[in-house]
Amino acid sequence: MSEKKMISIWFFVGLMLLIIGVIITAMGIYYLVHPETHTAMAHLNPSLWWGVIILVAGTLFLVFSIIDYRRA
């Protein structure tokens, strides 16, 4: 008999982080090309940095959950 494998919750957490990271990174790139805000930290472009950080975190969660899924 074949045993059904369950997908880990971390797969869905990684997928959610990946989607949010893509959206925030896209907005950071948009604000880099079209600067329209005049806030105190606008020159540092925090949305781009945080978008990339969230994107990397989501990718790591997805990769490790897929590796764990295939190993089990």
C-alpha cells in the first residue's frame, strides 16, 4: 500500500512569504524608478531591502520543506 505524505505547514508559510516578498520587492523597484515619497528614509529604499529579505526567507522555507517532503 502506498502511504500518503502530508505537506508540512512550513511549505505554506514559505509560499506566503514568497508571494509577499515578490509584491514588496516589486513595489521597492517601482519606488526606485519613480521616487515619489519624501520620507526620512526614502533614500535607503527600505521596501526593496525588506522585500528581498522576505523573498529569500520564503525561498529558504520552500526549499527546505520540499527537501524534507522528498526525504520522508
